Amino acid sequence: MSGTVDRATDGTSGDAAGAGGDDGFAVPHWWVFRDTGEHRSPRDEALPKLPPPPTWRRFRPESERGPLTVPVPADGHDTRRRLGRRRGGTMDPKVLHVVNAAIHLRRPLLVTGAPGTGKSTLAHQIASELGLGGVLWWPVVSRTTLRDGLYDYDAIGRVQDAPQPGRRSPAGDGPLPGIGRYLTLGPVGTALLPWQRPRVLLVDELDKSDVDLPNDLLHIFEEGEFRVPELERLAQSQRQVEVATADHDHRVTVTAGRVRCAEFPVVVITSNGERDFPPAFRRRCLEVRMPAPDGQRLAAMVASHFDGALDERTRELVREFVERRGDTADLAVDQLLNTVHMLTNGAAEADGTSWGHLRDALWRNLSSDLSP
């Protein structure tokens, strides 16, 4: 028989009330992010109130126009794709304690753990539940530099677009087109704009970076600001310049080449543990290890993606997955979701042997090149 997802709710559905779930855990009153699975827009009237930062984490924005309103994502499909319809009760309370402490203290959150345990997804859960807009995603590779995260200036494109010698550009900018059309703030630069409410910045897989990048981030995390030299040089003649941002369809005005936050962003830094970080960097972060989700939280994740409570065949598949995974965490959540999708599409109806082979292929051991 094919596995299905029932519409009735039970203890394994995605409608759990958050970290409390049904295990009797009392949610602390000081928590802001509670893992309820709510999807909120920055334009909602009743957004969760964020606590004031410590005095040493308050910043004076470098803006003459007041705080910026967080833009509504042009397409909420990415959040729904990652989180499902409602994804509450999926996180360990121990993790939630540290996450909320990072929000209160306005400190970056360094999240470690095995691949597929939900490190990157955490950023999307925070942004969705607190109504902080789209996540500003900065994927890190070995060639990534701090400048890549702050801004990009296409100087060559600006020169190529320049008019013939002796002529002014059609827009009347002078010998060269306006610089604002060729400068785009990156994910880090966009997160440090003077937003009315903090944005969520995801620094993904920092352990893959060059050895110097974590240290380069220290000033940014401490001061909440950076400067754009190309705009500073124009400050005398052009104090304000409108530039593009990592939100793509949203442009902002930068004054005197300086960007400073009003609210320090919620920074989620993920690491697969491929390298250690220097003590000075770790001191500025709160660290938490993302454990492999247990059976109850796995069931909540599955239910959120399959629109309801789980039938007995799907619950049995979750139990088998937990047993196969054991204590080594060498299976990822998306491997389970892929298997449930095949189950609901009738892949288990042919015969038990072929279904077993398919399941083993989908549940290959991530720490080995061989199937289990």
C-alpha cells in the first residue's frame, strides 16, 4: 500500500505549538523565537516585539532619512519550499536557548553540525517566524573575500558605458555614467543598512573560507558598519548615491560612502566542522551544535512538507530512518523527505524487494561512498 499523509492532526503533525510540542516543555517567557512554524510578512500588523539590545550593541545609523522599512520578499516561494506550510516543533530546546540569547545580545550565532541537520534552514525559520523579510544569503567558498559580501563595483562596465570623448552621457552624468548604477551592496552590506527591524544574514559554510576571512569579519561584527571608498571619494560633490542591494528589486541611498546599521542583523554562520576558527572570532559569537533531529521532530518536518498528519506507513518509515541513522548522524533529513515522496508516489506498491533496494539507494551513508 502506498504511504499517504492524512488531513487529521496528531502528535506528529506540523501544527505543533513550537518547542513545547507535546512533551510538557514550558517555553521560557524571554524567548522571542519559539519555533512555532508561523510564516509572517514584514508588513503584518502584529509582529513579535524584539528586545532592546545591550548598551554596548546599540548603533547610531549613518542615515539622514531615518530607518529603512524591511522590504517584503518579491516571492515567498523560497520560504515555503524550505519550511513547508507550517514547520513548528522541529528544534531542540537547548538550541533554542542559544538562538534566543544571540537575538537578545545581538551577537552572531555560529552553528555547527553534520550536513543535513538544518543549520541553514534555521536562518529561514527565524526570518519567517519573526517577520524579518527575506534571508540575505552569503555562500562562502575558498575564494570568497570580505569585499564580496560587502559590495560589488563594476568599474569596467562603467567605463565601457561611457560616451565618446567630448560628449556627455545621455543621462547628463558627465564623462562617466552615475556610479550608483554600477554598485551593488552584497548580503553583508545589505544586512548592515539602517533597517527599522534587523535583517537575517546567513553566512553559509564559513569553514570553507580562506584562513583570513573570519578575522576580516571581526571589525564588521564589532562596529556594525563599513565604508565604500569609491563613494567616499565622491562625498564632496555627491554626498548621497542611490545603489542596488542584495534584495535585487530594492534600491537604497548611501550617504558619504558610509553604511552603518540601526539594528545589528541576526547573523547565522554555519560550519560543517572542516576547520577551527580563531579564538578572537569565536569570542564574538555564540556557538551551538545542531543535533540530528529525533523521531518526533523528523515527523514534524515531514508533516510540514506533506500537508498534514502522517499515516502509519509513513510513521514507520520515519522510525526505520531513525534506526538506520543510529548515533552517527550520517543520514540527512532531505534523504528522508525524498523517500517519503517516493512512498507517496507508489514506489512501495510493486514488491518489498525493489522498494528495499530503492530505499537503500536513497539512504546511502553520507560518510561513505557505498550504500548501507
